[in-house]
Amino acid sequence: MIVGAGLAAALPAFGQGFDCTKAASPVETAICASPALLDQDRALGDAFRAALARDPARAATIRTEQRAWLAERVRICASRGEAPPRVTACLAGLYRARLLALSAQPGSQAAAAAAAPPARPSAPAASGAQVLPPSPSPPLPV
């Protein structure tokens, strides 16, 4: 029974591993303030446990990837004192991508693409300025 208790204590670190009444970080605060993010966080915990059960040979890798994702979540979404709505929007995107990565079959292109964290928005986008794609070039004469 002690082993089961130790495992149960370790798992919350990968799902909602905090008490919302004691949320302190911008990420925790955003998750606790958003019912949608709370649902995504719970779904992520379930997907993480399912991935471990589905592929026990890769359990150490899956745990390492999850720890890296948790650190990236903070770095990408909340390291510069962004406004709470921006943190919430950023987290929602990261959660969707991570859920996809955990749900995809190991070694698939979908798993590899979904596991890669998105790039942090460039300075103009982060400042609220609209960033437009480059306009197409006119056709070259033949």
C-alpha cells in the first residue's frame, strides 16, 4: 500500500498538482480561473496516465517529456508578466497540443509535431500589434 500512496503522490505533478485555493503562480491562477483550462488540465492528467499505461516501455521518456512540457508551459506563457487573458489563451493552445501529443501513437508524425512547443510570439505580436503575413510576390516573367 505504501507503493500505491507514493505513486498517487507523484501523479498530481503531471495533472492538476496544486490546490486552487493556494494558486500562486500566473499559470496556476489562470488554470484555476478558467473552467475550460481546469477541464483541459484534468484531461491532460488522464491522457498522461493513459500514455504511461499504453506504452510502459517508454514511461521514463513520457515522464521526462511531461516535465519538460510543464517547464515550457511557464516559460512560454508566463515568464514575462503577461496579462491574465494572454496567459489563459497561451495555456489553452499549449494544452491542446500536449493532449494531441499524448493521444497520438508513439513515433508518429502527429506525436512529433504535437510534442514540439510552439514558438513564443514575436515582439510585435506580444505587444498587441497586428502581424500580417508577407504579401505574395508577383509572378516572374518566363
